[in-house]
Amino acid sequence: MKQTVVITGASAGIGRATARLFAARGADVVLVARGQAGLDAAAREVEAAGGRALAVPADTADHQQIDAAADAAQEAFGQIDVWVNVAFASVFAPFTEITPQEYERVTQVTYLGVVNGTRTALARMLPTDHGTIVQVGSALGSRAVPLQSAYCGAKHAVNGFTSSVRTELIHSGSNVRITVAQMPAVNTPQFSWVLSRLPHRPQPVPPIYQPEVAARSVLYAADHPGRKQYYVGASTALTILANKIAPGLIDRYLARTGFDSQQTAEPDNPNRPHNLWYPVDSADGHDHGAHGAFDDQAHDRSAQMWFSHHPGLASGLALGTALGAATALAGSRRLRRPGRRRPPRPARRS
């Protein structure tokens, strides 16, 4: 069945890769972002992959612009089936070095942008009792790290907001679904254009995954929205689990390692362009694509994601492994049990 899909933050990174995958299934894809060069390139990729594209320049922090983008989507392609909230902004700096205006801007884009997208999608999905919303979250929405307080705070807020909306949909008996794909470190252009006050260039903390890994998880979440959330990458699952078990220990670990691990050895240029207020590709006219500068370090698949997409098989394998281990252990205990020694062999005749 052909779908109409709206993706915010579609000009680069996870949003760009997600648009290509939906297009490969023949979807009509509405691309929403600020940067015109990235939007135009993404639209060409969608059409080359087999879908129809509509590029709509809009800032997710402005609810009126997002409403207008949704109106354009419906006028072009009809009912919206899937809405994916990807767009975000960030600042890499200690909290005390982030201005109030910068903090508000990150919150408006990364948190209120999701709120605006969700409100706009629900306004069009609820009357027909049909549709799915996928929030692109982050492991940092459960376990915060230093130097990204604005982004971490916004992603925590996305989780709380989405859980509240989900319970309201369940209460009303709605068939509209909402879920979250929690992401690990991903090789996107954000590390080249994020506003940073660190002495060295910012980097994702390994393990790093390619945006196509994240995009495959978004598609799966859109097709299977009954689960509250999906963890992408073993690092996401382990980070969230470790924080539940020993949050104080993780605090001390990140205080010791979190500053250096988020920076390369290369000094950063404090005057390089950043995208907090204006899209970089609109300023330089250059399409930055889906990938960032860390292709040589990024993984193009995730075993953990396969298990999260096949929970029945994963449970069966785990149960089989446990039963096998228990059987082997029981057998070894029987062999070692007193009174079960084998009788001595008779002496061999010559």
C-alpha cells in the first residue's frame, strides 16, 4: 500500500537516509528542513529511488510553518500516513558557556519541534483514526552526558512528552500510534556544523553507526508502532541499562571520560559556520549529504537492532542457550556425583 510520509530534518543525516528508504518502497515523501541545497538534493534522491518528492523549507520551531508544510503535503499527496520527527539542533559546550538565547533555540528545535510536528500530525490523523508518528530519540534522552546539556534535556523531554501522548491515545481507543526509535552515535554532518565552544572538533562517541542503520530502524518502527520504543545499537541498550543499574557510577565515569571522548585531536576553528540559527547549506550552497566525516569508523549494520526487530526469535535463542547451558551443567554434576563412579576395567590379558 502506497504511503505518504512526512520527514522533518530531511536534508541531511538520519532524515535524509530515512527518506531514501521510504522512497525505495514507492512512498510519496515530503521533505521538511531549513536548508534549500540539502532539500533539493534529497528530493532528487527520493525520485531516483522510486518515490515522489515534495521539498518544503520550514523551521520546526515555528508551528505555523509546520502546519503549512502539512497542508502542502496533503494538497500534493493526500492523507498523511507516517510522520517522522528527526530535526534537532545542539550546542557543544559546558552549560555555563551557553547563552540563554542559544539554550532556548536548541530547546525550541529539538523539543518543541517534536511537539509541533506531533500536534500537526495528530490534527490530521485523528479525524481519520489512521496514522503513525515516529520520534527519533537518543540514548542521551535517558543517560545525559557532559557538554550537551541543552540537547540531552530536550531529548529527555521528548521521551516524557511522547509517553504522555501515548497514554492519551490509548485512553481514547485511537488507532493512531506513536513510538520512539532511540539512537546511538550516528555519523551525520552535525559534528561538522554544530555550534561548539570546545577546543577540539566535536565527534560522536564510538561505537558509531551509519545513518542507514538508523533509517532502517525508523522504517521498522513505522511498520510496527505497537512498541513504546526501539533501541538502535548495542551501545544504546547498554547505556540505558547501565544507567538504571548504577547511575552514580556512570556519572563519575562520564565526568572522567566524557570531555575527551567527545573531541577529536584536531583543533576546532571557532569561526567556522554553524547551523544553530541558519542552515549551513543555505549559506554555502553546498549539499552535505547524509553522512558525516566518520565513514572510516562507522558501522553499517547492528546485530542488536536485528534482535530488537525479532524479539520472538531473540527470546527463543536466549531460552535455547539457557536450556543448553542448564542441561550441560546438570550432566556435569551427574558425572561428578558421589557413588556414581564407573567400575574399574578388568586387566587386559596378554
